[in-house]
Amino acid sequence: MGEIRVPRNMFLWSMAIVYMLAFSSLYVQIPGLYGNDGVSPVRLAEPAGLMDRPLLEQLLTSPSLVWLDVWLGLDAPQVLELLCLLGALLALGAATLGPLRGSMVFLALWALYFSLSQVGRDLLSSPWDNLLLEAGFLAVLVAPLNLLGCQVSSGRHDPMTFWLTRWLLFRLTFGSGVAKLAGQSAPWWNLSAVSHMLESQASPTPLAWWAAQLPAWVLRLATVGVLVSQVMVPLLYFTPIRCLRITAFYLQLVHQLLSALTGNVTLLNLLTVTLGFSLLDTEHTALSCLGHGKKKRAKTWGQTLVWGLTLLVELGVYVLILYSTARLFQIDVDWEARTVSSKTAFTQQQFGDVLRTTMGSTVWIAVLSLTWEVVGALLGSLCVKGLFWKLWALVQWAVFAAATVAMFAVSVVPYTSMEPWSSSKVLPVVKRAHEWVKPYMLVSSYALERHLHPARGRPELVLEGSMDQHTWTEIQWMYKPGNVSAAPPVVAPYEARLDWQMWRAAQGQAQESPWFSGLVLRILQGNKDVERLLQTEPAKYAFNEAPPAFLRARLYQYQFTQLDHDGSGPKQWWWRDFVKDFCPMVHLGDPDLQAMLSRHGLNEESPLQSSPSDSLPAQVLGHLRGHVETLPGPYVQWALLATVATICILKWLLSRGPGGRTCGTPPVEPKSKKAKSQAAPAAKAPAASTGPQAASTGPPAARAPAVERRPEVERSPRRRK
């Protein structure tokens, strides 16, 4: 790897942006999700007898800052709001101020989000939550250590710790790609997965509808592209040839961009691109972003030979990937029909045999790559001048090398869990270490979109309310499909937690979703905080004036409509078929509802209540909540992003001096001084020549140009000054 200062800063800045979006997204939804009358009150996550123990024992039993509510004079939902606000403000500061992008700030951000995840339960159990916690902890190791405004760390260990982000990117992409085929999901094996994903993903966008209208052979090729980008391309992450790593980065960037345009899982896409910065180096980022890089120098014949051999290897790798793709997926071009056919040319048994070999090989390749970085950081520490500073650099190297090796070792356990034979080869001491750090969510396994239902379409829950059991009215949601005539919403970068859980609940039973009982209860009670999760505008909520007396949930199968023959836009975006009753009709006091509430710790007769606090923090939190509660979540996040963009642009403009120069850059020397400096050597030249040439090379001739240019010197700004 080359110099990584700029990619590391890009990684830290992007992590700050992701943290800001995650905290602000959750803050908007806290009253409806975790309030005392929310769908999943936070007090239900409190272990029995926790508040009767000392504070230190409370934190050891359930490591979360939420349980400081008694000490802060707030109730638990208010502490959740306070943690989200602190996290969003701290992340906003880190995104706009470079000195705040230090390890202590990222440690605070990780601790805040970890505290939220400990009490969030199902509503905070998405893949991007786990990925954010792991990437956030790596940011603590990657960021410089600043104490009292001074940087304590030497930076010699940065390549080691930054390597961990590349390893996490590999585990995320390669693990997800392997899981798609190892899970024996039919859509991935018959190459129809992309066609399924466009309409069955959690939150499709209008562009997903248009993409679904593409010919079937194009969508099959798109499935091949997804598998290649997640199975073959990640093998390039650890290659010593930088052009291959840069190519792998841009391929992943295109993949994540297309995924973000057709789906609303923005945090996951942003985190993947953020981790991808570990594949770049400072020279490439300076050339791409600033338009300049290192000055090219004349190459020796040896350097030219190495460059030529490297180019041949690069071309060979590209050809190998294309050839392997064509053979493994039997890609055949029909020039007459102008189509491309494709199908898998290997069996599940063959894939399992290759996976067994590849899984162990990738671990050893990662070990060699990490060893290279560790040794390189050691040599860099030994080259530090001064005995004290050299010892200080070696101490830092030892500490960060031990932390890097430990993080890599424990991450091998979830990485090899998808292949039993490779998992059995992991040392028992490493497995015990993984069990010890598992509660802190430092490492996780990733298998995104592993299982897809073979049937076309998406299961979708539709809630219906009634006042008389005869006339039923559908309850429309802002961020999930419901009305077949409404276009799929664009909500990125907002993460609608309840809508995502409704998508997951449609794939199971109501009894498997504890929060679903709370949702039914709060709608029947007419809880305004929960209603704002469904619709922020009261006029669009069907039961705004009075809550429904009866409620039921029905399961439908939704599918995208087809493009009209005239090529015009859709009049209806979906068509749906009724499948079954997901939850039978219930009402307040219904025995079935009471059984569901009792099973999950909710009790209609004695709802959780807390006396309002009159403390100053509680009043400030309530005042701020009053201004935000009526705003849609995406508006809040776009306002934060606009704030960051405005501050960054102003900082850039203020850093520019007169004439477009950056402040602090030495001014260009005036031409008059350059002329004098060029004339000085001529003045010192020996006047040994004879004849007519002596007059032109002697001191009088050298002084003459200076006299002639004297008016130009007087006209220069420095002369007048």
C-alpha cells in the first residue's frame, strides 16, 4: 500500500457523516418506538432488579448509558433522546472540524450507539447497525489520538489499523457473495435474483420499478454482475498491485451506487463505500480529487521493465476474470436476436468443494498481508530519529499491533462460520476470545440478501381499521408500499425502523414479532407518537380524529405492474393479491390481544407511566422535541447534510487567499527578483574573454539589464510597499 493519509481522512470523515445520519434518524422515532407508550417501551429491556444494584454493577450487567436516567433526573426515553442528540452533535462537529476527528471522539460515538443498541432489541438489529458498530470501533483505532489539542500518536502504525477496514470490507462483500450461493437460494442459482430483489427489497424506489421493466436477459446479467462483484472482485483487495485494488474499489462503488438508486438502504451503502476507501492511496485520491499528483519523472530501464510486467499481470487478471465469468455462467451472445443468455455451469457440490479450499486460503492471504503491514510499521518506527521518540514510536507500534492482531483473530471466527470445515480449524483460544467480545458487537458475520423467496413479488402487511366491523379503511404508511397507485417513496438517507420491521414481520408470524402487539395496542389507543411514525401529516392519517375501535392485519402479495405499450409512465405501480389474515380482528379488551400483550410484557390495564420531570435537561429536551416531532425524518437529515455542506464550503472559501491561492501558501516570487537572481551568476563570471564578446559578458553588461528593468521593479506591489 502507498501513503494512506488522505484515504484515512476520507474514511474518518465519512464515518462521522454516517454516525450523524444514524443518530438523527433514530432521534426522530424515539417517542413512537421506545416511549413509555411506544410500540416497544425501553423499560422492557431493563433486567430484573437492575436499579437496585450499584451503578458499576448495573453497567457491567447491562452495559448501556440509558440506565443513568436516575442519576440524570430523566426517564429512560428522555435519556435515549439525550444520547441521540449528543451523538448527532458530536458527529456533526467531527464532520466539520478536523481536530474533532480523533480517537476519543470516535470512542464516544461508538459508546453512545452501543448504548442505544443494547436496549433497542429487534428495532435496532438490522445489518447496518452491526456493521456500524464494528466499523465505528475500527475508527477508534484508525483515528489519531489527540489529548489536550496535541496529537499523541506518531502515525507510524496507521497502515496496520487501517488494514482492518480493508479486512472488514472483504468479509462484508465476500461473505455476502458466498452466502448467496451457499444458502442454496433458488433465485441466485437460476440468476433471477435481481429481478426478485427489485420488488422484494425492504424499501424499493421508483427507479426500481423502471429497472424491473428491463428485459429478462439484462436482469440475469445483472445477477451475474452482483455475484462476480461479491465473490471474485474481493479477492483483489489484498493484491500488491495498486491498480487492481483501485479497480476493485470503483467496481464496488458502481455496485453500491446502483443499489442505493433502486433501494433506500443508504446507511449500508455508505458504510460499504466508506470501507472501500481503504483500497485507495494518497497519490490516487490527490490525482482524482485535486487534479494533481506526483510529478512524473523519467523512468530507468529497470523501472520501465517492472512497469511493463505489472501491466501484463493486470491485463492477465482482467482477462482471467472475464473468461472465468463467461465459463462459470455460460454467457453466450446471440447476435441475431440481440440477446445474451446465461446460466450457472457449476453445481452446489462443486461450489462447496471450492469454498472449502478458498475459505482457508483467504485467511492465510490476509495473514500475509497483515504481516507485511506490521513489519512495515515496525521498520518505520525504527527509523524515527532520537532515542526517546524512537522508543515512544515502538511502544505505540507494540500496542496497536497487538490490538490489530487481536481484532483480526477474533474476526476469523464469524468469517469462517459459513463453512464448517474451516470453522473447525480455528484455535479454541480464539473462539473463547470471540465469545468474550461477542456481547460488545465488535465483530459480526455478514450474509446480506442470503435468502430470497422463490415466488415473485413481496409479502406486505396492510393494517385496516373500522368503527363498526363492517366498513374497513386501510391505514397508509409514508415509507412502505400500501396504496397500489402511490409511487414507491424515496426516503434515503432516513431509516424508517418500524416500516422495516413490518417488512420482516410479513415474512413470519405475528407471534414472532413482540413489537407488533405494541403497535396494535397503540393504534387502538390513538397514541399520537405512534401515529406520527405512520404519517407526520395528521390529515393523511385515516383515524386522526378518533382511533379505530377494531383493527386487523391482512397479508397481500405485491408485484410491480408492467410498462404500458405506449411507453408512458405507470398509472398503477403495484398490483396485489390477498393471501391470508395475518392478525385477526381485535379491539381493546379482546382476550386474544390481552394474551399477546401478556406474552411480550405489555399490559393494557397497567401501561407504563412515569412522572414528568421538571429538571432543566427535561425541559430543554421537551422544547426541542416540540419543534421536531411534526417534521418528516428525511427533512431533518437533509437539513443536517446541508449544514455540513455549507460549513465545509465556507471553510474552503475562507481558506482561499487573494488570486485563488490557499492561505498559508508562499506567494509567487515577482519576475523582477527572478531576473536579478538570474543576472547574479553572470555578474560573478570571470571577465577573461577578449574582443567584442568581453563587453557582453563582463560586469557592466550584467548590470545593464537590471537598470533597464528598474521601472518594472518600481511598479511591483512589493516595491511600492
